[in-house]
Amino acid sequence: MEYKRLGKTDEKIAAIGLGTWRMGGSMSPDHSQDLEIVEAIRYAVELGMNHIDTAEMYGAGHSEELVGRAIKVFPRDQVFIATKVWYTNLRYDDVLQACERSLKRLGVKYVDLYMIHWPNERIPVSETMKAMEKLYKDGKIRYIGVSNFSTSLVEEAQSSLSTTDIVANQVEYGLHNRHIERDLLPYCEKNGITITAYSPLGQGRLAMELRARTKRTEALQELANRYIKTPVQIALNWVIWRENVITIPKAIKKEHLEENAGASGWRLTPEDYKRLSDSWK
């Protein structure tokens, strides 16, 4: 596994981690796959994908519980845990209480990265960031991040902090969805903010196109043949090609986890990166 610098910190984080949306339920708990999910998270860590991303909203907290169960077998500093506070809990006191609940569900004394899941225009970003900074000063969280934030909101959030920086912005990004390239991605590159790409394979859309053999999948398949990789590995490598971009694809099956892990540790050439980019415009 290849590791990248997180924001402007000295922290090294897995270029390809594990997302847990819909693991343990979507908006309510689902216990039907608990054992498989715990095993999957542990296998991901063993493969080097030790960046595990979750949120208080996932499965109404059950996803965090499963992450907590899974990581108990590892030294705490071997796993980088990222979780998120839901947009209805962004008042100062609500943020503090939400974090405490997440820590309890995860069974840890601190989380590595704590993020605002979605902005809430009814609550000032400055109020939320003051609570985030208190959690940082109290040692409950190591780093502060945001998710689904525009460039202007990232700037506003950063200006509300006095002792630390925004290290990451988690947004949707992949061959199928490249809107951040217009403004947000260049801004984050320039300001030393990591982009964490979620849904890098389009939540199944890439697989559907590959089966349909659409025009733009021709370059993807050709590169897969040439690099002796799978089309999924080519697509994921394209996502993490830029230095400040990491990704968190979801997977439960061992073969999918292995496939995802195999997308790191090598690079498309600049020419092939451009060709793939052009074919998916």
C-alpha cells in the first residue's frame, strides 16, 4: 500500500482506504452482515488500507460500532479512523455531544479525523469550527476536516480556526464525476488540503458501463490489458494519481478488497493519465 501526506501535516495516510457507507445499515441499523463486515474491515487493515472512514449517520451509528469491534484486535495507532458529524448536529454543544457518542460507539479515546459531514446553511460554520477546535485542543480528535464543502465554505471554515488547519475535504470524485476539477481540486492542491474521494467507482456506474462496453470504456480496458491490471484498478489509480488525492471505496468481499489495494503502489504514465482523462470528459 502506498501512503500519502495528510494535508500539511506529517501524517501518512493510505492512498486507498475503506469506506463504510451502507455497512451496518443506511439510515437505520442492519445487523444481517455484522460478522462479514467486521472481517472485511480487519482484512482491509491487514492489506494496508488502514484508513477506515465512517460516520455517525451510517446505520444510525451501527457502522461506527462495527468499526470499533473490528479494530480492537489492532494497536490503536495502526488504524486511522475518520468519522463525521451529521449536519443536524452542528451547533456548538451538539458537536461536542455527537463526538462523545461516536467515541463511545467506536470504543476509542480519540478519532484521527473528525469531519463535518454536510454543511448546514442555518448554522454558522464559525460556531461549528469552534466546537471542532475545542475537541482538537482536548485531544478527542487529532485532525479537523470537512465533507461536501465548496471552495468558499472551506475558506470560511479555515478562517474560523486559530490553532490548526483543515486537513481534508471529502467529496465525490471519479472518472464519472469530475466537477471538483474546475475549482475545488486546484484550490485544495494550492492550499495543502487532501481530497478524500468517495464513490470513486460511481456506486456501480463504472461496472455497468464496462458491461455495456460503452465508447469511453475502451481506453479503460486497453490500459487494463497493457498494465496487467483490472479496469477497476486503472480507474482507482486514475483517482489517486494527483498527489493530494486519496480514496475510500467500499468493499466487503475479500477479492474486492484485494483488487482495490492493488490499485496503489504504481502509477499511470502522464500520457496514459491524460488519455484516460480525455476519453471520460
